[in-house]
Amino acid sequence: MSVRLDLKHLSSFVGKNEYTAIAPQIRQAHEALHSGNCVGNDFIGWVNLPTDYDKEEFSRIKAAAEKIKSDTDVFIVIGIGGSYLGSRAAIEFLNSQNYNSLKKNTPDIYFTGNSISSTALSEILQLCEGRDVSINMISKSGTTTEPAIAFRVLRKLLEEKYGKVEARKRIYCTTDKARGTLKQLATKEGYETFVIPDDVGGRYSVLTAVGLLPIAVSGADIDALMSGAAKAQKELNNSDLDSNACYQYVAARNLLYRKGKDIEVLVSYEPCYTMMCEWWKQLFGESEGKDNKGLFPASVVFSTDLHSMGQYIQDGRRSLFETVVLFDKAKTDLFIETDPENVDGLNFLQGKSMAYINEKAFEGTVLAHADGGVPSVVLHAPDFSEETLGYLIYFFEKACAISGSLLGVNPFNQPGVESYKKNMFALLGKPGYESEKGALEARLKN
Ligand code: PA5
């Protein structure tokens, strides 16, 4: 079930000696992480999370998911960044981008509070009309503006629809154990709450209640998800570069970065992986991009984007490398049938499966991109099961933490995110930001 890494499409870009040279730095980063002596060590609760989690809460999550499945048509997940990307990615990976339109006996699931678009939030309100609704408000800090606005609107909707007492049974809050506005509000109103552990940051939190409740509501097996992550926790807990696929990935991307390949494009050949790419972009972008350093994470889905971004990747600025995630087994396969008229000229494909054609698309592309100066790291995963997903989540979380350490940044904080908030609050006239307001408005006028 483990994932495998294939570095052969890097061989003309990175030499064996370079892996040998970087191995001691990776060993050092591994030891610092596992001994708890790394930078940002108050946020490394995710390292042992797949085996060391609150089992009582885990049962409560399953019970809440069962209740939601039984009394809810529309389940609304409110959260931004690490408070929604992981669960949305998991639901689409395990089901489809079209999860809500599929025939199913689980609720539709919509995500909101991840923008300040009134149009997007109004749409969600419309989708709730005439249907039974439950909501999961997710915010570790409990003070993030985007989800807080959506929660205010949706709480009101639920209270008007069901009355305060019934609404209370349909509102679930996932937040900090003790501190924060959301925790206070949930306690006051009597909402069921789930905890985001203090030592797990937002983008590393998909295997906490943040991800687990929405994922369980979609009907997925969260025991299997955790067991896949636990397998990764065990298999990737050694500092030997020759046997640890996660650390080989870390080495390859860091060596490429040093050679000026500072844009990493995550590539998938499956549309259901699109949101996993978004989750991965947040994980790496927010963890590594600081102190004027870091690889820029981008993503594409092929062959779709070969018809949009393919030209740039083949032929544009040579600052890219690709990390391709492939799956050994398609979820569902289709075969090309013969057509006696063959007007479309496709009979040369008769009897071939689409999975096979997709594989040839990958092979043709990886060679073309290598010829164009774009190296590829290839990650093979077995299937689209919960176990594989859990494994992949842990694989990337660990790769991200070790990569940040190699770059010399703290991979667990996000100080840069505060800058826009400070300006926005000042411009909106939030108490406490009065002194900045005038200067910012003057800058906007000039
Ligand atoms: O990774 C992070 O910490 C962030 O992306 C947060 O998840 C995001 O800003 C949302 O924060 P909160 O859960 O406190 O509302």
C-alpha cells in the first residue's frame, strides 16, 4: 500500500553524489523533528497523531456523522485555509468533484466561509431552501473574519428555520480546546464541540476533527484513513534516504530548488485530485514561503491542462519541475469500442482501456518535458482508498516539515498572513486599528 517514488526522470538533472551530500542534512532534520528539538516544536502534534489521538472524541465524531447523515440534506462546512481544504480534498479524492450530484445516501456537502464573496454565500443560502441543514463551523483561532461572517449568517438561518433549541442540535463547532471566541460562543449556546489540538496547526489538521467530521459525513471510513496515516507514520520514521520515499522526495525538490528550479508543479492525471493539489499548495506555500525563500507551489491536472499550461511547461521559463502523482489502479475503467465507420479515426485504440491511454499520455508527457528541461519526480500510489489517502496526507505533511527545516524556515507558522488582515481591519475601521487607517487610505488615493 505504501507509495513509491521514481526519480529516473531526474537523472540528467540531479547526480547520485548530490543525494549523498544532502543525506546528512535530512538526517539532522529528521532527528530534530523526532526529538522535538526542531524550530516550531510547539506545533508538531501531527507527527504522532495517526496513532496518538483522542479515541473518545473519535467515537463522538462518528456518532455526530451518523446523526447528520440521518437528519440532514445539506451539510455546510464553514472554514478557510487549513480549516477546509483537507476535508474538501479528501471528499473529492474519495468520491468525485461531482460528489453532490452523485446518487448517494449521504448529505450534499458545501464549503463556505472561505471567501468574502456575497454571491458565493448567497448561493449557499439558496441551496439550503426547503432542505434540512446542519453546519460545522471550523476555526482554530475562532476569530477569522471570513468564516465568522458566514457563521453569523448561517446561524441566523438555522435559528429562523428550526428555532433556537433545534438549531442548537444542528450546529457543530470545531475549535480550540479552551480559548477563543468560538469556543466561548459554543459553550454559551450549547453546541457540540470538537477540538483542534493546541500543537497541530491549521494546515496540518486534516486528521483531526477538522477533517474527520466532514469526511465521515460523506460516508468515508475514517478508521481506514487513520490506519493509512499510521502506516506512513511507521514506514517514514527512519532517516535512511535510500529507503525513505518521503525523504527522497524532500532531497529531490531541495536539490532542484538549489539549481534554480524554484517552481514545483504538482501534476495529477485524475480530476478528483484537483482539490488535493489545492491542499498541498497551502501546506507547502504557507510552510515554506518565508524569509524571502521557498519553492512556489503550483498545480495542474493533465491532460486537461496540457491544453492550457502545457505550452508554458514545455517551452516557457526554465524554472519549473514537476511532481507527478500517479495511481496504479483507476477507480472505474472504460474501454474504447470499435466503430465500423471510424470517422473519428480512433479504431487504433479499440479494446484499449482509458486508464492505459492515460498512462501513455503520462509517458509521452514526462519524456517531452524532460527534453524541454523540466525534470519530474514521480510518486506512485496504489489506489483511491481511504488508506492510500491517509498515507499520502502524512507523506506530504512530513515532507513539508523536513523541507522547511532544510530551507532554514519555521514550517509551522504563517506570520505573513497577518499583513493583509491588518490593512483590511484598519480600512474597515475595526477598533484598535485606528492609527493605520488614514495612511492606508492616502496610499490608495495616490
Ligand atoms: O494553516 C493555517 O494555520 C491557516 O491556513 C489557518 O488554517 C487558516 O488561516 C484558518 O484559521 P482558523 O482555523 O484559525 O480560522
